[in-house]
Amino acid sequence: MIFPVESRDSTRRAKAFSLIEVLVSLAVLLLIVILFTQIITSTASTVSSKKKRMDTDSRARMIFSRMALDFSAMLRRRDLDYSSFKQPAGNQPDRFGGGEIAANPQPGNDSFAFYAEVTGYFPGTGPEKSPCSLVAYQVAQDPDTGQPALRRRSDALGWKAGASWKAPGYLPITLRSHFPDLHSNAARYKTVGEQVFRMELSYHLKASGTDPARLSVTPWRPGGSSGVNGWSEVSAIVITLAVLDDASRELVDDLAPLAALLPDAVDGVDTATVWNRLIASPDFAQTAGVAPAAAVGIRVYQRYFPLNSP
């Protein structure tokens, strides 16, 4: 029996790839490369986002830790003064006397001050310090960055008789009479939270009779004591902060419109819940006039600082 013999040319043609096969292979390879690139990009973006979130969370914890130390050492005697106030949009007379309060880059933020047994430094005297001081917080322009930031003041009070700055042991002394520049002297403040651009203060009041425990913008109920005695109604001071990470800040020219969209605290309403709901709304970035990537970088933090009965 005779079998046909294939020529070497026909064998070579049988083993070669057709143009269609080559194109299909290239298309599959390109698809694999695109998918792999997307996975790498998505992973890198997720890692970067988580890192920024962790950095912001860490800074918020540091701020709240500093506040916790101050509040835990707060002196809440009946003859002591306490100040909380809404920062103005324009220059206004300082209600504590001593000229005007300059317009704040982020008006509407709360500012507060109190006496505490924490270390403070005497103005203009170098390293000399005292275990008792005036402590104040406000959101104001950082002189180094030009950006709004959370700033803290700690002025020492004289611990000995005859000291020019009297300690609470020699009271009554009031914030009005002893610190006329309480909210206007930016040089006395130091930045403790570079990423903070919004702060609201409220109080958690204890239950009283038929009135249940609730949030309030004042440390007393309507018709209650508006003096230091009002602390007897407070179970905790509540601080709410809005923070924008460094990368997101670079995308925002002016933080004022962004801060203005976050409303002031209201009696009986949780401020953090309101802010988070607004930020999560689909038209928030457009309304604020910022890039969506910047709006995504906003974080809201809230902490209750319990107070023991005075």
C-alpha cells in the first residue's frame, strides 16, 4: 500500500499561527495587562486612602487626648469663670474688653476657655512655668501655613502670694478682668491640630425631673443657672471636629465655604450625625465649590468628655 507523503512546506504551514490567532492572542494579553494594571492601581489607591485615614485618625486621637487632660484638670469651683463663644465673621468689640476680636478665617467656630491644673507658661518670661493655668481653644489661622487650624493657649497663673498673675487660690478673678485679650491675642496660641477647620462645642445635660438627659448648646437648661452653678447640670462636654487631610487641603483654595456648610450645634441634635449626613450627600462637593476628591477627604470626629460633679 502506498501512502501519500506531505511536503515540508505543507508541514511548516500547518505549524504556523494564522494572523487571526496572533491578533486574538495579543488582545487577550492586552486585556490581562489592563486588568492587572487596574488591580495594582486600585490596591495602591486603597492603601493610600487607608493611610491618609489612619494618619487623620491618629491626629484626631492626639487632639482629643490633649483635651481630655485639660478637661480632667479643669477647676470647676463656684467662684471660677468659664468662657465659650462663637467666633465672629467680622471684627467685633471683644466682650471681655481690650479692643476688637479680629475676623476669623473660619467664622462660626466655637471657642472656649477655662482654668485648669495643667502646666502653663508666663508670657514673655521664657521657660518659667506654673502648675495652674488658663487654657483656651479656638480655630484660627496658623501664622506659618496661613491655613485655619485648631490652636491652644495655656497661660500660667502665679502659684505664690504676690505673683503678678494670680492663681485660683487668690480668687475671685474673672476672665473678663484678667485676660482682656483672651480670644484676640493670636501670639498666645499654639497650633495643636493643623488639619482641623471646624469645631463645635455642646454639652450633655443630666436628666432632671421629667426632663430627660439631652444635648444642649449651653451648660444649663432654659431657665436654669447661667453662671458657674450651671456645671451641676452637665454630665459631659461634647467636642465635634471636622478635619481635612493634607492632600485634600491642597485641592481647596478657600475653606470658608466648606466650613459654612457645616451648621452650628442645635439643642437636642447630635452635631456629628448632621455633618456626616451632609458630607455624604451627592451634591455636597458642588455646593461647597470644591473638588469631589477634596470632599471625600473630610472626616468628622466627636468625643464626650465626662465631668465629675463639682
